[in-house]
Amino acid sequence: MKPKFTDFFKEAEKKVPPKILERARNAAQREIFRIRLADLRRKYKIKQVDFKKMKQASVSRIENRSDIKISTLVGYLHDIDMELTISARPRKQKKKKAFVLLQG
């Protein structure tokens, strides 16, 4: 029987120290964010040169960062007529009602 992809992660959690796993998860989340930002722009058929207030080089730098300031993200999104909402919700509650921290 071929092992499942999810089995790998279960086994890794048993063998890898928690601090290393947490760092790996954080790095993966930053990479996923970087990819999603460029995908969002492409989904709406917006080119890097189409930004009104940012130069193409600045857009490229933002999309290739693994970490970004919220103010930079807001500026990026506003420049392509989008808004940002940041919310917080408890991890371990069944009803995960979100608390909006930032909207704009």
C-alpha cells in the first residue's frame, strides 16, 4: 500500500522537535502568502505595470517578500481597488466567531 501524503506529516510531528515544526509552518505560511498575493493580482488580470501609485519594481519586490508590513499590504491592495480585512478568532472553540481587527 502506497503511503499517503498526510502520513508523512503525522510521522514528522512524532520525530521532529516542536520548535522546528513551528518554524517550518511559519516559513510555509509566509511563502503561501507571497504566492497568493501575486495570484490575486493575476486573477483580476492586473499587470505589475498597471498599479497607479507604485512602480513595477516596487510591486515585484512586495510580491517576492516573505514578510510584509500591513501598511504596505493595504497600499498594494488599495492601488488595485481592493480592501483588506484582518480578523482574529479562537483556535480551539467550536464556534469560531471572528473579531475584526482592521478593515479598509
